[in-house]
Amino acid sequence: MAWFRNCYHCTRCNTCWTDKWSCTCDDDCPNCGARHWSPVESQDLRFIVEPQGSVFIVLESPRSADDEPDYRAIAATTLRAEADAIVAKRTVTYWN
């Protein structure tokens, strides 16, 4: 399942906030309660790279994930560029 960090801005009270969702959905302002704000920016978190010592672990939120991303290791490499290349290749495959 896809995971996103969505960034929102309420123009009614000038509040900015972020929230993680399984989609790029609208949210309500946590400060004034104004409803249905669309994200002004979203970061795809389906794949992430975590450094662990001298190794970079590529983690994926599987399609079977439900309410949480349930990240699972899918690759490990000593080079950050290799980890980023794995993510880039899988992202293209995932959406097509």
C-alpha cells in the first residue's frame, strides 16, 4: 500500500501541519477545524532507505499493509546510490 507524508496549510488560521496517510487525501485543520484541506505537498513513503551502520537498508510498505506501513526489508547495500537506484526502479515498476 502506498504511504504519504502530506503537508497541509489552512488559510483560515494560517496553520501548517503534516500527517501520514495511505493516500493524498484531504484533512481537517487541527487548530480551527476548517474542513477539507488538500495537501499542498506530498512525499511518497512507500519505499524508504535507512542507514544502519555502514549498510543502507531499503524498506518497502507492501501492498498488503492496512492501517500502518508495515515496512519490510527488501534489499541492503553499502552504497547509498545503489539503495536509491533500487527505490527508483521499484517506484517505476510499482506505478506501471
